[in-house]
Amino acid sequence: SSGSTQSTGDVREIEDKDKAASESPEVLQMFEKMAELQQKDDAESNTEFTSLLRAVCASYADTIKACPKYKDCVDKTITTSVTVPTSHDGDFDVPVEVYTPKDLQDEKNNAAFIYAHGGGGVAMSANDFDVLLMYYAVEFNVVVFNIDYRIAPETRCPNNVKDFYEAIKYVVKNGENFGIDPTKIVIAGDSGGGYICLGAMVLLAQKDETHLVKLAIPGVPMVDDYCFSDPLAMTIEERESSGTMRKVWKDLIAADFELQKTDPLLFPGKASDALLEKFPPTIIMECEFDHYITEATRLAHRLRRAGRLLELVVVPGAGHASSLTPHLKSNQVFFESLKTIAEEYIHDTNPELTVAIRYEFNN
């Protein structure tokens, strides 16, 4: 649902926090410098812009790491590490952390929740999200695979997407070693990780491997090149982030923007109708005041027409960072929505719903 004012205060709180932070001369100087660098396209300015963006994103990692309810789950899970060998961009082993709830360690039919971390595709790492994903593992009764895919600009599209795709294939092939039921493979990701998740969905569809995934949950995802359109038609949030996103897509993520700008591995929202029909069953998680709301909603409508959309969940009053800000009311709504998804779509606790979904997606 959307349009509610019940938690609009959450957005105001985030805005007030950002405003207070921006009053710091150091932070103000950082944003002014980023705005200046958005207008340039050379190796030196791209490197400086990337460093500044990563510094901004680091504050969200600190918020996640400090949350008591997330940290409490460290002792409730068992952490193991594996690597996924790849050769699509040199020989590289993708690091993966696996979080198994202690209550599930002896089970053999667990669901796998394969996750791509956020950070706009250019910042943060899997480690920044470890305690949050341990919390997901415990609360959702799943085994979480936290994929440390390579980020831009050091690794460009499509190799970022391929890292995540190869990790999915690895979990499918070796799931028995982790107590995974091969019919319960779920892929997910938020923000830049939502883009990586969607890109992997494109790759799976192109290779006719969609049957490997039971459910995809891209959250607040980067979807397409809407940020390059006329800012006058954008929401405030979209307009304020459009300069940064143009820089991120064109100068950092794309290997060759002009060559790739119609490629759905760069912009998943440009996947053909025929390709969308091959996507796994999908639930898109969004926030009412997210700066990707238009592009994500547009993709949701196309997926619904293609028969692949299960739900479009829009959390009222929430902004892009709400899902990473634990004390907000909208964060709890976001989490409770995910928990309901886990219960009804991953664990099939609603038999009538499960039968209806199987009928719809097999006919």
C-alpha cells in the first residue's frame, strides 16, 4: 500500500538528521565536492567521487553494526565461509559468508536466502551487512548466503552481476552441504544489491535457468536509466539523487555506457517482454519516498503483465534508507513485510496461496 501518512514522520526524521549532518562544515564540503565531481568524467575525478560516496555509505554500515537486536543474533547463528571460483573476469574466488541458525543446523530441507548487499553497486561490502543478515536468518528461519560480489568501478557490468549469478549456481549445486532443499532457493538484494539481484534474474532468464529459483525479492532496486530523464517530472527524492545516479551508472558501473545502455544486464528494466516472462516469481519491496520508486513501480507493472509478479510492497512514509534505520516505525513495517513473505512464500505456511501460485506459474 502507499499514500498513507501514518509514518511520514519517519521521512521527516531522516530529513532532519540529514539536514543536521549537512550543517557540519566537513559534510557540507563533501557533498559540494561530490556535486562538482558529477560534472566531470576523468579517472581522477571518478576516483575521488567514488571515495566520497563510499564514505557516505559507511555511516549506514555503522548504524547496522550498532543495532542491539541484530548483534544478539551473532550467538544464535553459526557462521561459515566459502569461496566461489569464477573466471569471467580473470580468476577470482567470490567470498561468501553463510549464516545458519543454530535451530536449523541439523535440518536437511532448509531454505537458502542468497543476498546481494547494498551500496549503489560501488560501495559497502558483505561484511557491512553481516549482523543484519544473521537477524534475517534467525527471524525468517533460513540459511543466509551473504555474497561479497565485486563492486564498481574496479569491476564493471556485467561482471558484477556474474559474480552473484555464479554464487547462485554454486549454492544450487552444493546446497546439500548446507542442509538446503534445492526447491527452496531464494535470491534477494537491496538498493545496488537489488540491481545485482535483478541482473542475475536477467542472466537466469537468458540461460533458461529460472527454474533454479523459487522466489526473487529485489528491494528498493536500481532498475534503469530513469535518472537521465527530465528532472522536472521527477519526485523530490529522484531529482535530488539524479546527478549522483547518472555518474554512478555512466562513469562507474558501465564498462561502455553507449554500447551497454540498452543491455538489460546494465539496466534490468529494459529486459524485453519475452525475457520478463522467464523471470522467477518476484516480489518487489519498495518505499513510498524512495528515489527509485518510479523505475521500480514501472518494472513491477511490466512483471505483472508478464505474469511473474507476486507482490509489489510499498512501505508508507518510508525513504530509501528506512530499511537500514532500525529505530524507525517504517523499518519495522519493512521487516514485518519480509517476515510475512518468508512465512507465506518461502515456507508455504498458507497452503491455498501455495496452490494458487503453483497453478499461476505453471500455466
